[in-house]
Amino acid sequence: MGAKHVLFLFLDGVGLGANDPQANPFAAAKLPTFEKLLGEARLLAGQAPIESTQATLLAIDAQLGVPGMPQSATGQAALLTGKNVPALIGEHYGPKPNPVIEKMLANGNLFSVLTKDGKKAALLNAFPPGYFEAIESGRRLPGAIAMAARYAGVALKTADDLYAGQAMSADFTGEGWRTMLGYPDLPLLTPPQAGARLAELAQAYHLAFFEHWPTDVVGHRQNMPAAIEILQTLDGVLAGLLPRWQAEEGLILITSDHGNMEDLDTRRHTRNTVPCLVIGALALRRRFTRSLEDLTGIYPAILDVLDS
């Protein structure tokens, strides 16, 4: 029996780094929900593999056998297509897809394969009006995830969806929409409330995808206080999400495209493995992770567990 739902929490730019609280916010932040999930272990290099009563943690390869530093467009495209995109184009590339990567996404991706099979898929992020205007005018290129959704005919969610509680802000709480995008009347969510909303929204879809990009931004800025705050918010989101998640019906997947935020000694990406944290019933977790070694394994694993 497969899963009814997969909630894919994508964290941009998160690897498994050293146990160094001076450089790695995962070593410095207080993350009680994560630690409880992992039997008091932390999201650090050398901890995986872990199989606890609620979760499985693997360290998966983002390098994919290609020299150079992993990048967002190729890493995300690998997650979304199951193809070794860096090897196919001969390099790691990003942050936005080039025409070759765009063609790969257009020819089939996780969203399109599921929707063609009659399953429901959504990108839960809300996008402001200026984003749509910039895309339509050609001033801005979508990232790989939004691009894949658009090619699949999955409508991107809007400010109206966010106000209606049918979409999520990229920072979970909505604070960024208030302070940076000019929506002072947007109701704010606490992290546990955001987690509860994620659980509720995911029930309507076979695949509910959420893209959290602030992790990559603070990594490039080498901002330790902001990184710790982001991680503690994420921990609070999980605290609200997990009690409302029906473990026997689906999986929560948390993974990334490349390392970055786990080493604030550098502004650049890293070659570190990335976490693949899978939460749900043990049989489903074992089915999902049984042959998972690198980014290309996420796509077939999701299709497999949703093929009930």
C-alpha cells in the first residue's frame, strides 16, 4: 500500500556540516522537535543514517559525480526529473535554469507526471503580483521549481490564495510579506500555526510541494543570527505539523539541492551531502529510502510511494 500524500518541504541550500557552532547554525540552534524526531541526534555530518520510531535520516549526494560546486538549477532539476542533470549538461549550473535545463523540465517533471496520472499536485508557495508581472514581461526567469509547476499546468498560488489560507509564505509566518512586500494587513502565523496549515493544505493533494529559499539567502550572507532564527522557526513549524499528520497515510520529506547554510565560514555553496529526512510510518519510509543515494533518487521514490 502506497502513500496517499507526500508533503515535500524543500530547503534551498542546506547540507550536513561539521559540529561547529561557530560556523554551522545546525550545531548552534536549539531544535527540540528535530532532536526528538531523530532520537536526540542533530542534522550534522556523520549522524546519518538514522532510523527512529518516527523518522529516517539519510545523507544523500548532491555532487552527482560532476566536478565543481553544486548549483540550484541543476540540483533542483535533478530532484524534479530524476535525471543527473549536471552530468547531462556537463556542469553544475544556476541559480536559474538555462535553456537546456528548461527543456528537460518541459519534457517531463514530477508535477507533470503526477498530474498526467490523474493525481493532484500543488506548489504551496504564494507569489506576489510583481512576480507574475516580471515573469510575463520577461524581466525575470522562474526558478526550476516554479518553472516545472508551470510546465505541468499547475497554477502558481497568489496573494489572494495566501489571504484565503490556501497558500503559504516562503518564510512560513508571513512576516516577509508584511515588511518587505507591502502587505501590512496580512494575518501572521506563529510557526506551529504554519505547521498546522501545511498539514491541512497537504491533505488536498497527492504531492504538496513547499519551497523554502531563505535558508540559501542567509547562507550567502553568512548571517548566523538569521540562520538560527530560520532554523528555530522551522523547528516550530514541525512542532505544529507533526501532531496533525496522519503517518499511515503519507510522508513528509525534507531535503535540499546543495549545501550552503551549514557552513557560514564561506559565502559559497558547499560539496557536502544534503539531508534527506523522511517522516511517516516505518514501512512507507523504508519503501521510500530503499535505494536512495543521491538527488536523482527523490523523483522515483516519490512516484513509487504514490503508486498505490
